[in-house]
Amino acid sequence: MEIDLHLSVSRSLKAKRAVLRPIVEGLRSRFRVSVAEVGDQDLWQRAKIGVAVVGGTTSHVEDVMNEIERWIWAQPGIEVLSMDRTWMEDT
């Protein structure tokens, strides 16, 4: 999953990191997923976060991603510009 965010309160890269850190750490600890900032690292008010979810069934992965989406939308101080899901399945 790739999440594109707008951080309107951020006025520097340091301020951006202060907003993103609790989001990234919250996703890791709450949902036990891999998370990283994957784009727009040099922009103050934009961020792209990549989230990797692995599970035994498609329905479990979908449930986790749905919970992640709801959690992200509920975070204060950010605007969600887009959320894209990419699927990789074992064939």
C-alpha cells in the first residue's frame, strides 16, 4: 500500500519528521506491518509512506489494510491525498 499525504502544518523537514514519526511508529506497533517513507523525502509538506502487509489469506490482508486506512484517515494534522494498493500473490 502506498499512502500519499499532505502535511500543511509542516514548515521544515524537521517538522515533517516530527509529524511522520508517530504515524510510522504507530502503524508498525499497532498493525505489525513494515512501514517506510518511500517518496517526497525532500519536500516539507508532502510524504509518501509504503506499507507492506503479509498474511496467510487474502481476506486477512484486506482486513488489515482496511484497518490501516481507517486509522490513517483519523490522524490529525494530515490530509490523505491518495491510497493505492498493489497486490503480490504467490503463484
